[in-house]
Amino acid sequence: QVQLVESGGGLVQAGGSLRLSCAASGGIFSFTVMDWYRQAPGKQRELVAGFTRGGSKDYVDSVKGRFTISRDNAKNTVYLQMNSLKPEDTAVYFCHLAWFGVDYWGQGTQVTVSS
């Protein structure tokens, strides 16, 4: 049973930083697609940052230069370092993993950025 557990969300002032973590269990995910999505109230879920199967990193334009995705394969964990946070970054952030054609999602962690 694949499980994703996120942590690290919270309330921060604009300009601050947060680091999200997503720990995966139930398999070996070293070469799988793992990424972060977010969903703000009234908006569609969007891909924020992720790893492609080739190992490169992709970011949505609105977070480039501010967010950094990384992973520790030994711990089956992916991180999202978020710097220079803006109120428009406020959303529920979800970890996502695609494994053998199945999509798995974490429970989500709330990030709130106050102005």
C-alpha cells in the first residue's frame, strides 16, 4: 500500500520561507515521477514543481527562482523549499507520485501567506 505523508505547512508572512516534506512508503520510488501540486480556493489544482523521469526539475512560472524541489531517494522523501513567499502562494499543497501507472496523492498540507 503506497502512502504519502506531507508535513511542513503553516502560516507565514509574505517574504518568509517554508519547507514541505513528503515521505513515501510502500515501495521503492527512486526513479518515479514525484511532484508537488497546489490548489487554492476556487481554483484548479496546478502542478507547482516536479521531477521528470529523466531527472530534470520543472517549475510553474510563478514560482521559478523562489521554490526548489529536491529528493532524498534513500528516505523516499521529496521536499519543496519555498522562499520569498507571496500571498498568492496560499493554497493546499499536495504531494503526488505516479507508480506503475497509478497516481497517488498525499492528504495535503495548508500553506497560508499573510500580507
